[in-house]
Amino acid sequence: MAFLRFLFWTSFCIAFGVFLARYQVNGQTPLGHLERWAGQEPEVRQQLDKVKSGVNGAIDGARSAVQKPPQEQHSPDDRKQVEKIIAGRRPK
């Protein structure tokens, strides 16, 4: 049942995206109407620019976090204790 629900919603989203990109309404696609409307309203344009910059900042932050090598977070005392535990084990 979950797979059918997933399949239905995936198909619906793809069909809706095709509709937005292809179907002509009054000579333009719905995306074209939205872009024209957003370009005419300065408040909407400013809000869209804020959202774009926030998304770009989040993407840049995620990229920099992924590209960093892992940091060692153990103190030297912790490392010594772990080495003692490992050394105390005897092979069977």
C-alpha cells in the first residue's frame, strides 16, 4: 500500500511539473505567468531574492561542511584509556 501511495504521489508531482512547464494558459506557461508577476511586484521580487540568497547560503554551508575532513574530538587522556582497554583484551 505504501508503495502504491509513493507511486501515485511521484506520478502526480511529475505530471504537475510537466503541466507547469508545458501547458499554455493565455499564451504563456504558468511558470512564465509567475515570473512575469514576480518581476512586476517589487516586494515579491525582494522576498524571492531573500529566499534565493538563503538557499544559496544553506547550500554553500552544506558543501563546506561536507568537504571538511573529520575532526578528532578525543582528548589525549581518552585516547590512552581506549588504548589500555584494547591492550587488555586477549585473543581467544
